[in-house]
Amino acid sequence: MKALLLAAGLGTRLRPLTEVLPKPLCLFYGRPILDLVYEQIKKVGIHQIAINTHHLPLVINQHIQKHPAVYTPPPHISHEPEILGTGGAINPLRAWLGSDDLLICNGDVMADIDLKALVQQHRESGSDATMVLLDRHKKGTNPVAYEGTAIRAIGDQPVKATERHTLATFSGIHIIGPRLVRAIPAGGSPSIIEAYHRLLAEGARIQAFIHRGFWEDLGTPRDYFAAHQAVLLHPDRAGLCQRLGLDPSIRFEGDSALCGPGPFPERRQNSFLFGPIQGDQGEQPIQSCLVYPSTVIKPGQKLENGIITPEVCMGIV
């Protein structure tokens, strides 16, 4: 089995942060999301991993080259001069993929999905694809109907009245086999969901892997901040940090977290500091912020409800 880590997106909802930093290199508790997901994949025993790029590709390439301890073995880079979408991203990889199954993960999601159990279920089931589903349907997303472990319909596909089913949400993480790859059009920017529709209509075996644990989309400033809070407040915080691959040296102090070496400002509330951070904050505490390392706080700078980096200061709306 091989793996594809999706990292080509523009990150428009996180602008202006993503104008200088690709979204997969945004920090989660002080570490790039891309690093964390890449290591999760390697722990399953998958060592042939592709990363697709489009937005700020040189920044991603340079990051990979600077961190050989994480990116060993090095990934196969699939650069897309024109962004190809969820299905089209497979097309430049067909020769590299061959007839292997492909685990697909997102570069803007943090989750503690048991990838080892996912791979095992997919192999034992002999299914054409296995989709990781969240155990609830999130309002505003296309529902996935499943019965037992069998997926019956996706999105607006009809479900037979005689079939008992449960609605869930597709996590964006899945394993696809050669039959689904063949169902993806070889040109343009096709959606992979359309390939799923085609296979379901043909009676293919599409399995559900139900995830009941931590899953956070980091696509918007609000979601990005909320994901940090979700770790902070998790009832099994130590176990979750280990499953996510976070640095064990993170210091949780009250309603805040300090990641990496300081110095850190002394006055902080409900904030996540990735340090070192310098400058004079005056009498104002850092409140409800994500603060990147090497940030220098300027006199009179707003330190509330924001994402603060050396290059960008943006609000959490």
C-alpha cells in the first residue's frame, strides 16, 4: 500500500496567513501539520508516500529538505501547475501507484484515527475502497449513508426505502483500490466523490470505517483555534497528544499551552504560544491567541482573538 498526503490547496479561508505559509505547514501545537500527518502514516508501515503541491510549492520542498529526520524515506512530490482537485490529484500518480491500494490523508486535518486498524480492515474486507466516517453527520456536509460497515449512498444519492442506514460525515481520509482509480476520469479536475458514485451504482464494495475519536478541520481561523482548545480540554489529553504525535514537552498551564523553548510573555489567557516570543506587551495580556515562534510583540499591538506570526497578524472571526 502507498499513501497520498494532500497539500496542494490554496488555504483561502486562512488568508492572509496562507499567503506566506502553505496551510499544511501551519503549526499545530508548535509543529507543522504536514510533519505530524506524515509521521502518522509512516507509523503504519507505509513508506512510499506522495505529497501533491500547488500553492507555494518551493516552501514545502524546502521544508522537506530541511527536515530529513521526518521525511525519511523522502516523499514522491507530485507538483500540480494547475490544481487538479480531489480526484484529479490521482492522475499524475498513476504510474507511481501501479496496482497498489492508496491511503489518502488531508494536510489540513488533525485526527487520532487508528490508521493501523483502518488498513487492516480494508485488507481483510477485500473492498474496493474504505472511507473513514465520523460517527455523526455534521450539518452542512454531504451525508454518507451506511449500514453495518457497508456504504449505501453518498451525498444526494437515493437510499432504498428497504435499507436501514445511518448518516455520517466523510472525514476526507480513505483507502482506494485499483477499481476506484480506474473510475476517475484521466483528464481535467474530477471529484473523487463522482468516482464513488459510479462504483456504488455498479455494485462495488465500499466499506465504512467509523471513527469516534478526535477529528478537527483546521480550515478557518475559528476552527484552527478551536482545535487547539479541543486538545487542551480533552479528558485524555496526555493520551491524545501521544496519538497525534505532539511534542511531549508541551507545558499546559491553566487555560494556555507553551510549546517549545521560550522566552514566553508572562501574561496570557486562553492562548497557545509556540515560542520563542519577545517584545514588550505592556499591561495587556495575550488573550485567545495563537502566537508563532520568533514573533516580536510591538508596543500597542493588539493581543486578543488573533493569530500572530512574524509576518502576519490576523483576527479569529
